[in-house]
Amino acid sequence: MLLDFSNSMCGNEIYKEIYSPDKSLKAVIFSRNCGATTDYGTQVSILDHNEKLKNMKGDVFNTDGHAKNSAPIIKWINNNQLNIRQRPNKQIYLAENEWGWFDTVKITYNSKN
């Protein structure tokens, strides 16, 4: 049996929550730190409006740097479309194009200039 200790060594610090127009979902921007040997990462997860952020990595967008310096600009276009305006010159580790099973959220990206 393979054990995964990676989440227990990491911590998340919420930077900002942005609710969808109908307030049913929220995009959470947060910093994730996994200890002294790693740098901070800025990450984004989509959650139900009343769901708490768990100690997990972001499920739609991950980049390098602390959120207070590297946070993307997030805007809900409508209840099923999210735009992430990312910072230039940042390493992107994850950039999903959609999220969800039934009421799928489409995700679009552009660079912040």
C-alpha cells in the first residue's frame, strides 16, 4: 500500500474568494506552501458556495509564487464560465479548461499585461 503524506506537509492560505453571479459556486485563490524545501504556489479551486477549502492542491489553476504577489485576476463571465487572467512570466503547472461533472464550468485564460 502506497501512502501519500504530501497533503499533511502542506498548508493553504486563502487569498480571495470570488462568487459566481448566482452565488452557487466560488473560485478560491490561495497560496500553498509545502515546507522549507519548496516555494509557495498560487492556486485556484472551484468549490460549492458553502464548501470549505481543504488541504489539497488547486483543481483548476496552479502557478508559482505567493498569491499576494502572483494572484491572477478572476472574473465570472456567467454561472458556467470563468476567466482567469494570469500574471506574465509565471510558470504554469496546471490550467484546466473545464471543471465539474453535470453543470460544467468552462475556463478561459489570458495574460495580464
